[in-house]
Amino acid sequence: MTPLESYAGIGVAAELPRPHPRHGRRLPRRRNHGAELAIAGKPAILIPYPFAADNCQELNAREMAEAGAALMFRQSELTAAGLADALRPLLDDPARRHAMGAAMKAIARSGAAAAVIDWCEAQAHP
């Protein structure tokens, strides 16, 4: 079954863009870093890459989900129907999206990038 057929089967009209020439993929992905989402205060649905080193993506996604800032699904457990079921209530509930965004903003660590740069410079020039 193709992705379009999967979406059609749950009543979602979808259009799939052509693959980016540099990627051999049918579906382009937008990779957001958790820090970007947190600083921007954007609610998220996160599907961590299951083969990331030390499972870091799932650990970060779980922290955001537990804070009420995101929904997290393991790639191996996610279906088109499950994703649609998660999206529908969010689309109909701006207050919930706002609350998730506020929760995301609350876990942001302002100045984290500067702290990492300072640490790196201190290690390079002891």
C-alpha cells in the first residue's frame, strides 16, 4: 500500500511532493531540533529516529511529551490512522495547542548554545 492509499483509506486527501534531488526519498522530512521547538514555544508531534545514537531522540522526545509539550510516537508503532487520530483533536482545540506551546517554551534553556560554545572554547584553550 502506498502512502497516498494509506491516507485515502482514513479519509485524508494528501499530495506527496516530488523527492528532493539530493535525497533518494519519496517523502521529504523536516528535522527540528528540540531546542528550536522549545525556544519557539511550538507544540509538536515527534517521531524519533529509532537508530539514533544512544536513543537520544526518543529520550528527548519523551521528556517533551511528559512535560505536555508534545506527543511522541515510536516509528515502529505508528500508523497513518494513529497519526490522524492524534492530529484531529489538536486541530479542533486551539487551547490545547496553546497549552502545549507554553509547556514547550517552559522547557527551553535560554543561553544553552552560548554555554556550549563557552565550554568548547574553554576546552580548546585551557
